[in-house]
Amino acid sequence: MDRAVAPHVPPANNLNNFRDGLGERRRITQAGGDSIELLCLRRELTTVPSFEFALRERASRLASFRHDAFAPVRSIDRLSEPSAALAVVSGFTRGVRLSHLLAPNDRRPVTIDINAAQRLIQQIVSAVAALHESARDVAHGAIGPERVIVTANARAVVVEYVLGAALEQLRYSPERYWKQLRIALPPAPAAAGPAKFDHRTDVTQLGMVALSLVLGRLLTDDEIPARLGDVLASATAISARGGDEPLSHGLREWIGRALQLDSRHSFASACEARADLEKIVRAAIGSETADRMAKPEPRIITDAKSLMRSPEPAAVVTPAIQKTAISFPDPKPASEREANIPPLKAIAAPTPLLTLAPRMVPPPVNESSSVDLADTAFDDAVSEDRAEESAERKPWVRLTVAAVVVAGLVAAGTYGGRSFFSASEPPVRTGTLNVASNPAGAQVFVDRQGRGLTPVTLTLQPGPHSIEFRGIGEPRTVDVNVAAGTQTSQFIELVKAAPASTVSQTVAVEASATASLPAPMAGSPAAPLSGWVTVAAPVDVEVREHGKALGTSRTDRIMVPAGRHELEVVSDTLGYRATSVVQVLPGKGAPVRIEWPQGTVSLNAEPWAEVSIDGEKVGDTPIGNLSLPIGPHEIVFRHPELGEQRHAMSVSLKAPARLSVDMRRQP
């Protein structure tokens, strides 16, 4: 984050802030009008050894991760004085936190029915599955209603996805993680050791969110973990008509597997959970189609008077809100209001639309009490601040704001049935394709659309594509498959057509004899002009040439012209910089050979401890000037009576690394 922003951070007592066990969120607007959100972490968390390093390492690793269902994390920074707080800087997402929609308080007095709930479940599961596919050993670690935002168009956006590795450094018990931070962990045997924040942890947290959505409320401390099985077994859902209905067998079983109530049948990752959820969706859609064929069409209400008189359920678009303690303002007598109620537009729908329960018509809004929902309805920071100021004068404003949000879920969740929602496509990410040819300058057509001349870098939707090369020799077509969030390279050899050549020679032919005529042919095709280099390093490094970035070690192949190259391999974080000279042959690859340097580390413990580094014992403390390869390492201190402590440490060339622990104080 630009440190010039830091002095303008709102003070801690600002009403716009959102707080939970992790810290305080603050929204600030930069000079160009771009809004960002800061998670100012609690000081109790950041004082834990290795917390900050693990957080920065995870943020650096996910720096290139982009997905429509995630608010991008931009940086990890420390704010200027007086707070000097460690902050996670993210892009600001306009919407309402799911925890607010589920909280039983005056600010968000709404009820989400089963269709809207299940739509959100599918979106969140698909998003986390995309994260697991992008980084096989990376977990979010803090999935919960507090870290999911629902936008105005019923889209779920997951935030703060870089915390997992840092939270693991706290070494709390599962009960402490839940009660202090509202972070759920999978059940584990008592002798399993410190909790691991892995894919199974994310799946458990997805199950918690799903159960909360189905119940329409946040889970309580006494329900986790002892009573989760009982809560799920007795769970009922709010139907589209406003009453309670039994939870479908498929969804109940899916939530149980996500919560890992039975470790033998639990999901190992969000990808598995997503695949199973999609099967349930398809099965539900099939059964619902059969039900619709056997049932009559619902009656459609076309005016508000009929809505007031009708004793039967019917399909309406008015979002219902539930708040028995609120009395709506009534600017006109009842008879006059009824006479002037405008008719509602008729809706042609095969089945009832999703609604909230129970049905209540929102009050008429006159000019003096109107609220600009376009500006405030989907912004926690703005809507709560203004609602707080006018709580006494306009108590129904909060209800309207929340109802509009849920109305978005309602409209987006309808698929024509009331027991399940339509299988919405997850947000699509893109992949990158680097295209090169020999010789360069060929026209590139992707799926018959011109995309420039080689070499060119293309951003494509995931899936198969047809790449055609024209303009040099015979046209060539290749098929490539682009995976979301990955970088792929395609190199093709184009043979130049032999130039037309007319040759004239004189030959004498004698009777009964054979004469030979040598004909010179066009020269052979030109040799390939490009190749590639590959870099193998234990951590992410950047490859540069003449100060220009060519790629990173995360890329399988880095395309370069054939010939000699003097490359720089750089890691600014570790203070590493090396030069390697490679000769790239046309159409071939060349490895960039680097010697990974050693740094030094000094370790100590009170009173003493046996030390293991990356699983190998190195001796007893004190240990001074121990040589280790630069990069991240796991340090384990063990004492026969005082137990064990684990710490993450980064060794760099900038300065010797030092770590001292007190075994008498367990984290």
C-alpha cells in the first residue's frame, strides 16, 4: 500500500468500521477515487513470532491469484504512527457481510429462504474450489460469514484469503480459535498436535457457513463442536412460502460430509465438495421438473388489493421482511392508502418465486422519508452509518436496505422450483497463452478471430481453443486447452514455401543414349528463431534481462529469441541476485543454472531445547551461525518437560536470522 494513504486512515472509533476477532476493517478512498479496505490486525496476533512472516509469504505467493469471487489482496503493510498496525490491504467490495444478514439484531432483520441460501452455498463452494485448484497446498483458513460479502446482484465475494498460514502460527486450541476468532477447525484426535490449516480446514468452514445459511442464523459457541451433529440432524429450512420444511436428504448429507462428522466419508478438498454438490443440484432439478409437470400452475396476484385479501399462497415479487417490534410510519389514513396503491405488474412464472417469510407488504415511502438505495443499500459502511444517525426518525430504513439485498438473492436464486436452486455457473477466470512461431510475424487466429501477430500473449477463457497461423507458408492449425489461472506456451514451426525458380539449361541428347539434367532447387527453410529457458528454484524468483522482467520460476517455459542471453535471477525479498549466461538453440529449451546460496541463523531457547529444522535434528540450543539455504524454514523446539514449539522463519542474505523462544511460555 502507498504509505501516503496511511495518515488518512479513519480513526478507530469511526462508525463505518467492522470488527471481529481478527481485527478492524476500515474503508478509505484514495486520491483517484479508488476505495480500498484495510484489515488492521489485532496486536495480540501480530506479536506472535513468525505470524507476520507467514502472512507476507502467503500474500506474496498468491499475488497473481485473481478470481471474480475474491476481493483481491493488494499488499501487507504497516500503518503510520500512532497505531503502527499490521494491515491486509484489499480491494473494496460494495455489499453486505453475510454475518450481518444472519445476525439476529436490529440492523439486519431479514430471513433468507432455502433457495437463496443454497444459491449462496454453491457460489462460495465454487470460489474456494477455484482457490484450491490454483494452489494445491494453500488454504484460505478463515472462511466464515464475517468474510463473505453479498453484493447487490446476489453475488458472493470471499475476502481475506491470505490469512491461513499466519493463523496456523498462533497454535491455539480448536476451542480458542472458535471462541476468540470465530474460526472453525475440523475434528481431530487429541494427540494430533497443533492444528493444520489445510484444504480440509476450508471444507469444514464451508460446512459451517452452509449450516448457518440453512438455519438462517449464526452458530453459537455451545453448538461447536460438541452439538454440530444434533444441530444438523434437527435442522429445518425456511421454504419459499415462508414456513418450515424438512431439509433435503442430499443437502443434509452434503453438509455432514463437509463438517467431517464422519472422517471416513468427508471431503478432502473444496473441489470434491463442489463436484458432489453439483450432482445434488442436477438430481434436484430433475425431480423438480417432474413435480412441476404433475402440479397446477400457481395463481398470479396482479394487484396489491388482492395481495391483502388473498388467504392462499401466491407468486409475488415484493420482498418480505420480518420485524415485529417495528411500527412503520403511516402518512395517510388506511382507506386512502388502499385506494392509492398502484397495481403490481403481473408475473408469468411456472412456480412461486423465492420470498422471505412471513409475507408483509413494505410501507409506502413518501418524499420526505425516502432513501437512495442505489448509494446505500449495498454498502455496509455507508448504510449503517446513515441508518445509525436516523435510527429514531426512520426505523424502517434498515429493513428496506436488508430487504433489497435479499430481494437480489431471491430474484437470482429462482430456477422454477422451491426445493433447490438452479445450477449457476461459477465465475469464470481466464488463462494466459503465449504464442510464438518461427519465423515470427505470423497472423494468429483464435477460434477464427484475429488476435495479432506472433509473438503474442493472449488472455483466453478456460477450455479448448483452435489456434490458426496464417501468412507464412501453409496455414497451420493447432488445438490447445487453456486452464483457468495458468500460463501456457505454444510454439510452432512454420515452413516457408519454396520460392518459384525458373532454370534454363541446354542439353544434347544422342540417339540410344541417356542424358542427365541436374536442376537446382530452392534452399532449405530457415532455422527456428525462438526457444525458451526454464528456471528451477526452491522459492519464487524473477528472471530479468537488461532490467526487463521476462517471467518467474512459476512459469514452466519463458520464451526468448534464439541466441546468447545474460539473465538475472532475482528475489528482492531474500536479497538474492545472480547472473547466468545461457545459449538458447532455435526451437529448444535451455535450463538456467543457479547455485542457491546459504544464509546464517542463530537459535536459542530458555531453559534449553532440542532443535529440528525442516524435519532434521540440528542439535541443542544455543546454536549460533548455522548455515541454511535462504528461504522459508520450519523450526521446531522440543523440551522433554515443557513440550514443543513450532515457528516459521525466513533466512535471507540481507542479515543473519535470529530466533529466541521461552519454552516455559506456550503460545
